[in-house]
Amino acid sequence: MFKHWGELGLLGVGYPESDGGSGFNKVSYCIVHEEMSRVPRPFLRLGWPTPIWPIWSAGSVEQKGRIFKPTVSGDKLPVLR
């Protein structure tokens, strides 16, 4: 399911296109999050890309390429350990 969400651009809604995100505006961001709230919580918490925000905002170029871009595309699942 996360791969499909990545293909649709839903995992990168809060990030600019220049960094690999979807480039959606704030209204679109809110709409996506509202719709995603219909997904059962345990499933959503397994991989909603909240853990990638620190990498996007303060990560190195290498980290962004290795972790951020594959996560917003749906190729990797973000997990906090």
C-alpha cells in the first residue's frame, strides 16, 4: 500500500518537489491528511512518513538521497527504533 501511496505522491505532500516531495500546497496537505485519517491507526503508524521530517530538514545530501527520496516514493518504510 505504501508503494502505491508513493506513486500517487501522497507520502511526500509536505515536501517541495525540488527535494523529491509532491510540492502540494497547504490546503492539499490538509486534505490528504484528513483522508488518511480514515486508515486504521495501527496500520498508519507503521509507516506514515513523520520520521523523515528531521532528515529532510537537517539531513545531509547523502541521507536525503539514501533515506528521504526512497521513503516519499514508497520504496522504503520509515520506522523509528
